[in-house]
Amino acid sequence: MVQLAPASLSADVVVVGGGPAGINAAIAAGRGGAKTVLVERYGFLGGMSTAALVYPWMTFHTADGKQVIKGIAQEIIDRLMAMNASPGHMRDTVGFTSTITPYHPEVYKVLVSKMLKEAGVQLLLHSFVDSVTMNGAGDTIESVQLTSKSGRIELRGRVFIDTSGDADIAYLSGATCLKGREGDHRTQPMTMKFRMRGVDLAAVKQYMIDHPDEFYRKTPHAELPDLPLSGICGFYKHWKEANLPINRDQVLFFTGPNEDEVLVNTTRVQGLDGTRVEDLTEAEELGREQVLLVADFMTRNLPGFEKASISQVGAQIGIRESRRIDGQYALTGEDVIAGRRFADAIARSGYPIDIHDPSGKGVTSADVQGDGAYDIPYRCLLPKQVGNLLAAGRCISTTHEALATTRLTPSCMATGQAAGSAAAIAVRQGIGPQAVDVSELQTTLRRDGVVLD
């Protein structure tokens, strides 16, 4: 048996996880002058936005339409628009948020790869981190070990950023991690998303106009005739009559990116743990079975779907919640609802609390008060025990309730940019992320287009 000697690489900043948070973190770190490596287990970038078909991005705005997430995230949208791969921010016809942002996932993959190269970032695809080497005191990461097609690779770094979505690096380093809601630790359900082509969206829209009582109460029915159809939540009567073995109470789908295409977000797999391989295997099987059930229901029962068919299913099931770090501060649901401001804010978000019930049918939501946005503190990116580690994206330090808003893609993009900028400052000054002057970080973020005020 041939055994390859482990290869060795080194960088200033090591980002693990090539989803929206990791992409923005690596771009920010690279632009900040740090030698940066981004590690991704798939053969493409985008994380949940591409592998799991999470679409559209929602939302960059508050309920009254003020944009509170910009920076690298907005730069990506601007460049997608220039490539005819996104219409930009448009009205959410579901009515849950003020805006949503459709995008073409295949163009997004290519664009962000180009942006990483522009920032001088080295990208390692098809690479999975499976262990972490700590220093003697156990409070500093020295390296991560990758399993790859070319064998084992030791990747050394000065600052590490966990954008794995599941807090994998924090967990492997021995940092305390939390999971799910208090009490039973159950997480929000997983969803296998899929696309359908051949949909008559004009017929769907006309049915919504004619039967407003069958759709979500916040759907802007009075304006619907003049709005491009972007999302649909409802068909309550049809769904109830079908009585499918899926613990959900409505149909939810979004239009695009093509004119006859929708992204269906209706399957629901509950009671399984996204960090256990046995549970993930079962979730993948159940999710794909549900896709066939839902698609058959839609073609048989929903107006506009008579000639529709499945065109794509996620490469993996979508995971809303798994592990998160136990950080220096845990953002709470009360913080979100109150629209709380923090002196160490590094990002803002206007997305409401949106908890898909871990065991029931419904969704619990709560709007953001105040000016419609809340702050995300820098302390939420810092685990308690490991001095050279930052977290960004879905695994930052929050409660179960607050995670139901910070998990959304634009917020993940924003915390990713903050983590990357902080890492670059730390490397430049020869300090750990916890010693970074927050006011200097905020100045850098504002200079780079981030909204903090």
C-alpha cells in the first residue's frame, strides 16, 4: 500500500468553509494584506447557497426598506447584476421581508472564485478538515489537517476562521460549543430544496390575485398586479387536502432565476442532528423522498404547475442549525427584537426571527423593533477558550432564537467580512483576534462599505 507523506502549507489566515461567510472572510483578509488560504470540501464554492440551493438571499434591508448590509456582499450583487445574473434587490411578494435578492448560483460560483484570486487568496477545494493541532497550553491552534485527493495536508496558520457552518474547527480545537434550543437541544429542521422548470408563473400569480385568503397574511395583495412575482407562501387549502406525511402547514417557493423556474422550500426533516453522519445519511434519504412527494403534489394540484417537472435537487440537504460557538457574548432573541445596539458592533441585520419548529408544523416569527435592525457584536465571533480563532456565519455565538436570524445568508456575509478584516488586523499587528481594537476594526469596515450606523 502506498502512503503519501503529509504535505505542509502555511498562511497568515486560514479560513475553513467556502460558503458565503467564508468567501467574504477570505476576500476581506486577502484585501487586508494577509496571506490567506480558503479550504472547501466540495469542488465548488457557495456552501448552502449552491450545494443546498438556498435561494434567494434574504434580506439586506429592514422592514421599511433601509439597506443595512452592504460591503463585500453588495459588491458581489453589483457584479452579478453586471453579469446579468441577478436583478438586484426586489420586493418580496411573500411579504415576510421587504426585499429578497435572487441570483444565478452557477454564475455566483465563478464570480467569487475570481474575486478570491483578485484578493490573492489561495483556494483548496476537495479538502476536508478532520483534525486540529493545538499548542501545549491548548489555547492556540497551530494547524489543521486536511484529507484530500492528494493525501494528507498540514495547514499551519496564525489566525483561523471557522466558517464551516457547523463550528467544526471550534469543536475540534476543544472550544465549548452549543447546539439547538435550551432543554432538549433540538435544532431547526433540515430541508431538501429543489427546482422545477416549466412553471406558468402568470397562472400562479392570477390564482393568488383571485384567492388572497389562501396565501400568507403579509402578502402584498393590493400591489401584486403591478409587482414581479418573487415568492409565494400559501396554497393552504391544497396542502391541507393533500395530507402529505410532511410536518409543514404551507407551500413555499421562490421564482427564478429563469422565467419558468421556481425554487421549492417545502420539505421538512425533523429530529435529526446535522453533525452526526448517521443522522445526515437518514436526512438525505428522507429529504429526497419528500422531494418526489412534493413535486408530484404540485404538478397534480397547483395551478400553473401542470407541465412542470423537477430540474435540480440540492447536492446536499439544507441545514438551518447545528453547532455554534459559546462565545464571549451570545446574542439573544431579546437583543434582536429590541433592535439592540452594541459598542462593538461589526454588522447589522434587519431579518426577523424565523424559527422553523424543531418538532411541530409551523414557523415562529418576531419582527425587529426600533429602527428595524439589530447589531451583531464582535464578541459573538470570539470563542472563550481559543485565542487565535474567529467564527463567522451560521456558527457564531447566539441563542437558539437569535440564530434564527443571524443564520440567513446576508448576515453570514456580513459577519464573514468582519472576521476576515479582524484577522488581517491581528496578523498585521502580531496580536490575537481578541486583542484587536474594535474601533480600528469598525473604521476598516466602514471604509469598506459596511453599514454600522
